[in-house]
Amino acid sequence: MRTFGILLLLARTISVLGLGQTPVIAFEPSSGSLRLADSSTPVQILVEESDWKGVIRTANDLAHDFGRVTGLNGTVLHSNATTKSPGVIIAGTIGKSALVDRLLFTLNTTTAIRGQWETYLTTIVQSPLPGIPSALLIAGSDKRGTIFGLYSISEQIGVSPWHFWADVPTKRHSAIYTVPRTNTINGPPSIKYRGIFLNDEAPALSGWVRAKYGTLPNGAAAMNADFYATIFELLLRLRANLLYPAMWDGQFAVDDKRSQARADEYGIVMGTSHTEPMARSTKEWNVRGAGAWNWKSNRARVEPFLKEGAERAKPYETLFTIGMRGSHDTPMSADVETSVLEEIVASERAILKDLNMTGVPQSWCLYKEVQGYYEAGMRVPDDVVLLWADDNWGNIRRLPNAKDNNRTGGAGVYYHFDYVGDPRNYKWINTVILQKTWHQIHLAHAKNARDIWVVNVGDLKPLEIPINHVLDMAYDINRWEADPVPWLTAWADREFGTDEAKDIARIAARFSVLAGQRKFELVEPDTWSVSHYDEADRVMASWKELVDESSEVYKSVQESAKATYFQTIHHPIVAGENFHKTMILAGKNRLHALQGRNYANWLADEVRKAFGRDHILSKQYNELLNGKWSHMMDQTHFGYSSWQQPMRQYTPPLHYVQTLEPGLNGNIRVMAEGSPAVGPMPDDGANNDPKILPQLSPYSQSRRWIEVFSTAIADVSYEIKAEPFVKLSERSGELPVNGEGSSVKVFVDIDWSKLSKTSGNTTITIIGTVDGKNDTTTVHLPYNSAQAPSGTKGAIEADGYISYEPWKLPELLQAKDVEEAASPRYLGISEYGVTLAPSAISTLTEKSAPILSIPFFSFTTYSNSSITVYFAPSLNTDPDNPMAYTVAVDGQTPKRVQIVKDGVKGDLPAGWDKAVTMERWESKNMIPIQPGQHTLKLQLLDAGLVLKKIVVDFGGVKSTGLGPPESKWIA
Ligand SMILES: *[C@@H]1O[C@H](CO)[C@@H](O)[C@H](O)[C@H]1NC(C)=O
Ligand SMILES: *[C@@H]1O[C@H](CO)[C@@H](O)[C@H](O)[C@H]1NC(C)=O
Ligand SMILES: *[C@@H]1O[C@H](CO)[C@@H](O)[C@H](O)[C@H]1NC(C)=O
């Protein structure tokens, strides 16, 4: 029994039974295993009455969870008097259960967990009590240690933490055993206080609460103790411990007098948002406070108000927010000096001292302007946790550096999965990039922000996956890698079973990347280019592919799991696809109306259909399981024109062309890729806008396209003529006046084997016929078949650029010079970027940083060539050491570049709006490049950087949402 430490390190296999846990439970007997329950014998859970109420409550949950699995509820016993063998679980907390203390002493394992935060030990004990040959012992170092231990058994027997909040069905088993010889120690967690903030809770969550729990006499949704209990339970099952309650219209301690005590009994630490000091909600002051929320002018009333908050929370485990902000999440008035804030903090500290509460956990949230006060020199007492914040968009703004690191209070992070504010709210459906969460929490942990991690999760639903993901990282930071697929597979395995787990994980990972490219609220009709790189159609195709894959899996998941699948996977995918489709079709509709296409009318109708479908999808969500989640999908998302949500949804602008009158310039027209303008028709007279396709080369990333469309008031037939080496996806057809067929996309390519000269400019002729009358128009296709010489390696220039996405080529990351650098290493983050191992937190130099070498070949001589590097929109978390990288081509001296230029006094940097909108910084370097074979060399000098893409521009790069697609690569 002395092997605990070693087993703990070895036992890190993925378990289907509990996310990331060492298996303790089995459903088949084996030699040395203990039968806990079967369909005729209930499990008996022995918990002493002297233990924490929350432990006893959880034991009752576990007993019911056994009932969910076997059909027979377990029994919770408080004394061994009635305990009968077999099937005994003994659970208890060190110091609260004499029995557990005795058993641990006998096992000589007390020291393994005593004094640890939220740690538990699970083992099989022999002859723990007279008449009981063996039992499963769950011993906690403290209240939550034991609670997490009990819930880990729930999870492993098959009850998901999301059994209520995402309707995950329980898998039935006829018998439950332990594995033989289980000895595990879990904890302490990587982050001390881990939890969520319910925020921005209208209209969805508050609408749901009204429907389920009613409305309070004061008109607010009844977020009472019973509502909160469901959240407490979810958090504990997810091994979290912290909750900031909803505060838009809620007063946690007042709305239901039972709530604070209930939280404490469950074992949840209650905090309040960054803007609500001393455990009082903003609304309490609005309702009860007298005069202004202003320390300078109204201290006489504000101070006792804060004191009441502390006194009221004193009996309960509470994380006190200290400091003060203006009313409702605004800065205090401009004239507030840090000396006033210091006075406020001193007064709050004095209150706690008066109440004998010195030493209760306190945090000072350095949110928005408050970070500026800190940078300007304001300090709080050493034992207060500095709660740094992100920029509301998932990019942490500041982390402890050498100067902050010796504080006893430590540090934490307030982070966002949902936000109301600039540049736009994002609060509809999930847009969290799991790799980004991984990167940011690892960075925080590596830089010693380990005391608090609290995430603003909006309405809670539909963010089930990112919430579970981040809380698992916060519990055991080293358990999961940057690639989210293994974690998602384990998650899907738990919720749906092994058969679909891999497919679901892949689908969810893909969704995370697609939805994270741009938050829905920021997608406009012109976000994805309809002119260049076929971008809009590619985006639509990616979503469509995901919808198709998800629909297949939806069919195959078990009937009982379909509701879960719809909420957590399928709805976001179909609703997300429909949203992008609406916007893209609206973008095309505008362009096509400008071009006079009859097709514009069909597009406008399609936009209206998709807009209608959005409503149906929301309704389907709200009506799921007989309306269990009614109102949960009420969030508006169509019709943003400023940061604030639209109060009513409306379509993007729609355009209809007049199809009762002919166009003035012919019956058939053509749009060539790359140009939104429509070329001249024979009757235009002028020839000022020839239609020229971008040059095609064997290295072009794709074929070219033209769109042939009708502008007639009668059906048109068309014919396309070209030289024999030109490949066309269509050569003739009919364009009806109305409908989808009134425009046709024709792909154009070259059969390089049939070319007689290396380069040239060929003409494609399009002839349209209506009532025997012909219209003719032409498109020019320049081409160049020049080949890179043999021996060429890497990315090949075409279309005037080179584009390279490093995460797609992991072999480069293991290049020799990378491996030789002892540490740090580059670390891929699949489909999001490449970063350094988070341990590389010290400032690297040109000498110490590994070099990422990318071979490429260019044809063009261009005097203004540039290299633009795309990075994730991370921020400088250390003002003394801003993030930098180096770039060089071939033997050049590496140029050191700082990406983000910080504003003064903690303001956000210039260009931040654009960076969070596009989910990237673009860092441009003018570097002359001669034709030929080259090596591009990059060094990341900071683990905060996530490299996403590199674009070398030889004059051909077009402005698009995602940047130019990847170049061809010669291995
Ligand atoms: C288990 O207990 C719960 C709560 O008391 C009860 O609702 C449920 O029906 C019981 N289940 C079985 C299988 O007896
Ligand atoms: C219960 O256990 C204690 C030891 O912890 C023992 O002294 C006592 O006799 C037991 N009672 C019964 C009824 O077995
Ligand atoms: C108990 O364990 C400690 C180390 O964990 C060891 O030093 C001690 O000898 C052990 N005592 C017994 C009685 O096994």
C-alpha cells in the first residue's frame, strides 16, 4: 500500500468511464474486484453523520445514480450498525469521519492527502468493519475532495455531469464492480478556484428560468435556490468549485434567502462579478442603496452597504471581490485617483477585520480600466488574488511577471466565452476555439496565474462543450494536449458511447475551428469574398460538409441520446451553416443585383428561406423534449448594426431586379473570377473594362471560374467557345429567366499537356441567343506553364503569392534545428496554429529560440514584395517583454518584430477591433525577394504567440476574409 505516488503517475490512460480519470469502476467481475451493486442488491454508502452536509448530500446523489444505472437505488447509511456485505462504499473527509481517519491510519496513507486542497484517495480496504470483508474507500482531504471522489464514481458508473443540463442518458448496467486493486489519488487541482459566471442572461437563460421557476414579485426571473442547485450540482460533477451568480437583474442573496446557505451546503464557493464588491449585487444598491454609487460623495452610505454584504456572507464560503467600479460595469468617474481606490480597499479590509474575517479569500479584478490603475502604480494588500482579465474576446491582457510573482495572494484570470460589448456582442451559439482556450489557460498556468479561473459563460447553454473542456484543463492542466480531438473523443465517449465518439470528436473539433474563424455576430454579407479565391463558396462548402457529416451521426446515435446530440452538436452546426449561408447569399444577392442578373431574385428568395429556417431551428431547440429548454434559443443574432444585439431580427438588405423589363445592355453577361465589375457588352460601346481572369499556372491553388448569367426577359441559350487546351466544366446550356438556373458557374482550367507555347493569353467566347438574336462577350485567360526547376522544394509561388499554414505540416516542426534546441519546442495546435511549449515562458532571444525553416520557390520579380505573418490575436501579457518574432529570408540577419503595440495605461492596442474581428494579427514586413529557391526563417520569441499563416505577396494578394488559400507544396 505504499505505492500511491507511483501509481498516480502511471495511471493516465484515457478512460471511457470518466473524463480523464483513472478507472475505478468496471462492469464485469475480475479477480480481486469488488461487486458494488447489481439489479437485486443495492449499493450501501456509509457516510458518518459528523461529515459535511454536502458530502452526505452527494452520497445521496450517488445512491440515486446507482439507481439510474442498475434500477435499484443505493442506500446511504450513517452507521455501520445496519451495514451488510457486500457492496459497501465508505466515504468521508479527514477530520470529519472517525471511521475514515481510522482506515487511513491503518493504511498509513493519511499523509498522502492530508492538508491538500480538494484531494481524494480511492482504494479498496480489507475488513474495514466487523462483518465487512472489503469496501471501496473514498477519502477526501476536505469537503470538496470527498464530494469530487463520490461524483467521480457517479461519472464512472455512467451518469454524466450533464445528465440534467444536456439530457445525457444514463447507460444501464446489471452489475457494477470495482477494478481489482485500485489505488488512486486525485488532486490537488491545477487551479485552486475554478468556475463560471452566469452573465448576459437575457433573453435566453432568464426566459427559461421564468418558464421553469416563475417570476419574482419584483418582476425578475426567479433564479432561486432550486434553480441554482442544478448549477451547483453540475459544477461539482465537473470538479469545479466557484460560481458568480447572474447579476443583470438578479440579487443572489436576496431573491431567495436560501441561496447562499444552499451553495455553501453543496460546497460551492460564491463570488460576485468584478463590478460587485463585498458579495453584494449591483441591483441591491439600485433597489436599496441611497444616493449615488460613489465613494467620494456617498461614502457614508456605501460603506455600511458593503459591510452588510460581508456580514451576510460570513457564514458561507465566499470569494470576496474587493475594490469598486462605477455602477453597472462602467469605470468610476474620470476624476477618481488611485488614492481613492486604495482608500476603498483599505476600508473593505477594515470591514473584514472588524468582522473577524481576515484571511477570507479576496480578489481584485483588473478588468478594463482597473488594469490601468494597477499599471499606474496602485497596489492592494499582498494576500489579495490579482484577478487579471482577458480583452473580453478570449485574449488574456496581462499575467504575473517577475515583479508580481512573489505576492502571497497569487493571481487568476477572468475569461470570456460570451460577451456584451465592443466590437459586437457574441452571445448566440458557441464560437469558442478549444485550441485557443488550451493555449491561454496553459499560458496563465505557466505564468503562475493559478489561483482563480472564472469564465463568463453567458446563459450556460449552449456552451456545454467549452465549459467542460476548460474546467477539465483547470482541474488537471497537464492531462490534455493542445489538439482538442483526444479530449473531445473522451467527452463524446462518455456522453454517446464508443461507437460514435471518434466521429463526434472530429465533427466538434471542425465546428470549433469554423465557428471560431469569425464570431457569427460579426459575419456580414461581404465578410467572405464572392470575387476572390472562391472564398464564399469554399466557406459554404465547408459548412455543408460538416452538416452532412453531423446529419449522418445524428441518424446513428441512440434514440435516447438524440436530444443531447441535437443540443450539443447538431443544432450549432446546422444553425451555424444556415447563418453563414444567409449572409453569403445576401452578399451575392447585392453583387448580382448590381450586375443586373435575374439570378439576384432567386438569391433574395433563398435568403428569406434561410432566414425562415433559422426561426424553425431555434424553435426546434426550444421545443426539444416537450419544451424542456424553452426560450434557451431566444437570443437574437440577425440584424447587428452596432455592438448591441438587435431588438428584433431582420434580414440583411435584399435586392430584386426588375424582370418585367429587359436590361439595357444585352441578354447574357459574364462575371470573371477576381472582378466584381461586369465587363462591357457589345452594345456598351466602350471597352473600358475587359474581363480578364487571374493568370493560371500549374501551381495555381485551384481552377478559375466564370459565371454566365441571364439579364433577359426571355429564356437564353448559351454556348462557350475556347481553344482546345482550355477545359470548361460547361460548354452550352439554357438560362431560364427566373430561378436557380438563370446563372451558371463554369470552371475553367488548362490542359497543360496540350499547350504549344509556355505562356500566352487565350480568349473564351460566350454567345447567348434569345429569339434568334445573339449577344457575344469574351473573357481573357492569361496562362504561364513555367515549371520550377527540378530539386525545387516547399511552397511554390502562384497567383502572385505564397501562402503557408504551418499547422498542416507538422514534419517541419521537427526539423533538425528545432529538435536540437533543448527546450522550448514548437507545439502544433491543430487547425489553429503553432506555438511554443507553454513552459517557454522566459523571454527567448534570437540565439535561444528554435528556427522554423520554410522552403519556398518564387518566379516573380517584384520590387514591393512582402511577408505577412498571421498570428492569433493574443496580447502582450507582460508589459516589460512584449511579444516578438523574427523573420528572415535565406542568410539575412533576422529582423525582430514586435506585433502588438500597447496603448497607454492599459488601454487596448491600436488595431485591436480588427484583430478580434478577424481572429488574427497581421504583421507585414517589406522584404525584397528575387526569383528562385529560398528559405523563410521564423522564430517565435514568446509562448503567447500562435502562428497561423504566412503570406508572401508578389503583388497578387487580394483582400479576403481568410487570406489567400495555401500554395501548392513540393515535398
Ligand atoms: C430512487 O430515488 C429517487 C428519489 O427518491 C426516486 O425518485 C426514484 O424513483 C428511485 N429509483 C428507484 C429505481 O427506486
Ligand atoms: C461499528 O464499527 C466500530 C468500529 O469503527 C465497532 O467498534 C462497532 O462494533 C461497529 N458496530 C457494529 C454494530 O458492527
Ligand atoms: C508510513 O509511510 C511513511 C512514508 O509514507 C513511512 O515513512 C512509514 O514507515 C510508514 N509506516 C508504516 C507503519 O508502514
